[in-house]
Amino acid sequence: MARPSLSTLRELSGLMLASVILISCTGGDNEPTSDLSSNVVNADLNEPESPDVEQSAADPSPMEDEPTGDLVVAVQSNPDTAPTSATSTAPETPTDPDMSTTGSTTTSTTTTSTTKPKTNSSTSSSDGSPSSRSDSKNNATTTTTASTIPTPTTAVTKPTSTTGSKPRPVGERFATLAPGSRLPSGAECSERVRSAPETRPGNARFNQTRGSDSHDEFARVDGNFTGTTDEILQWVACKWGIDENIVRAQAVIESWWDMNTGGDRTGDQSACHPDLRRPSGDCPESIGLLQVRYLYHGDAFEDSNAIRSTAYNADYTYAVWRECFEGRLDWLNDVERGRDYRGGDADGCLGVWFSGRWYTEPAVDYITRLNEIKANRTWESSDFLGYS
């Protein structure tokens, strides 16, 4: 390439000098507005404060990807337009104090009211907050985290207490109360008896008949209860403080739970209650569920109570048992006996009902049979239930 001549260079120098003079003459009247430094100033002065970027005092968690001044300037295309953040933050959702969430998940996950809460992935505690649960397969413990949709507190119902207002608890049974114990009243026991089906329909008339009056000797004996045969046995067990299964077993021995049963038959009509006497043949001295014997317990037959009322028949029987159990039958030491009488012996007092003696051979045999029936729960056997 050829070099330019000296004259040519001089002409170019002159043109450049003229351009400089022209620029200096036009100075401040046409100052350009597109200067980058001017844009920076305008952005600092006119940029509105963004509530989406500002960190509130209620949320101490640092915001991720917080925009800087340099980033705002970089995306600014027009000084009259509000700056746009490089990251878009979802509108702040009101926080439910009963929901378990964290600041770090607020900007990435939005829960709406149309989303069904998950309840099968975690167990909620009584206050509604998610809690740990144990996996029975591998004995691992799974803990609910913020990524799980929290369960509303309304999904958990606290158990209510029933103490003070509930009737007798299910499964309650009546056990023997020691001598000197306070015995429940008949009315109290009526509320505590558990429902039981009738296994002896033939007893219906007797079971629905109450005693007519209190006994002269035992003021607590009134037969003031109606129900099924088993319910009546529960009632007297409660009222006289004796194990209910002892009562059931003794009723098996005495009558097979049949109120129509008559025993200790005799040809001496005077030994039987007038209602049970016959023009000829024999008559039963003992009658009813527990075989109350007219010859020795005549007062129980006032108004025919021991004959016509199942509750009265059983009520009287265990009043006698309780007298013995409390140690009040001292006359037992004045007659034939297998050992000296003392109170607090439940079995011995059962033997007295049968034999009228304390641990004689007949009494011991009776006690043995009764305990076998109690152990075998004969009242639940097919033979017993099939009786009619």
C-alpha cells in the first residue's frame, strides 16, 4: 500500500480541527440524556420500594437470590419504567399459627384452600402439630417435615373424659367385700348391673315381681329389683358383697337357675308353705332359685315373697350368707362342726346354707361341688343353656 502524501495529511488535520471547534461551540444546549451514569442516578432516585423483596421482621429467614443494585440497573431498559427483579417471588400467604411451615419453603410452595390436606402420611398430636410416628414394619421413626402439607387441627379430635357421668364401666364384675365393708344399697346396685340375656324364659313372671315389703329380721332384704335371671344374680352379688360367680355357681347347684324348682320333698305337709302343700303325696320344703327352706326360714315366706319373687328369694339367701361371713352366727360353735366357726370364711358360710353346720362332711362336699362348678363356669355350658 502507498503512503498518503503530506498534502493529504494536512487536509485531514484541518477537517478534524474544524470538528472539534464545532462541538465546543454547541456545548450545554443539547446535553445527551442517554449517558449510562445518568441512568444509574435515575434508577436510584425513582425506583419504588418493592414489598416482595423487603424482608419483614416477622420472617427472620434470609430471602434467597435477593436482587442487588447492579442487577436492577442491568435489566433497566427505560428510566420511566419500574425495575423488574430477576427472581419472581409469590405473594406472601397469611400464616396459620397451627400450620407447621418454614421461611425457606414460603417462596417455592403455595398452599391454596382447594388443596385437600394429607392425613395418611403423618400422625398429629393432640394440639394439631405434626409429630413423629413409628413404622411397625421396620421400627423406623418417620418425622414430618415442612415439605409435607400440614394437617389442620380440626382433623384431630381429643378424647373426652366420661368420668363422673358414666354408668357402670363395661366389664365391671362384683367381687367379695371383706367383713366390715360398706355394702352398696339396692338402688346403687341397680345402676351397676350389666345387661345380660335371659337363659331361663320360664322365670319371666318371677323375675318381674318385686318383694312386697322388707324382711322383719334383715331390714335390707326387700327384693326390690327386676331383670333377667343373671341380672338378678348380679344385683344380689353387688348388694351383699359376694363374688358374682359364686352366686351363679350356687344357683346352678340349687336349682339349675329354675325358679320353679322345689326341693327337700316331704310327706309332712306342715313342713311346707301353705301355697306348696298338696292334698296327697309329698310337697317341697325348699323353693326357688336358691332353695329357701320354709322349715328354717319361715319369715322369708311372708306374703309368699320367697315363692313368687326371684329377687326376694336371692336377696334373703345372701343376707344369711353375709350374717355368717361377718361372724355373727356364734351358735355354730354350739353344734356339730368340723372345726371352730369364725367370720370371714366365704366357703364355710356357703356350706352352712346347705347343711346348717360348719365344715361337716356334707358341708365340705357341697363346697367342693360349688367350686368345681364355679371353675368350669357351668352356667355357660351347652347343657345348661339348652335346658328348658
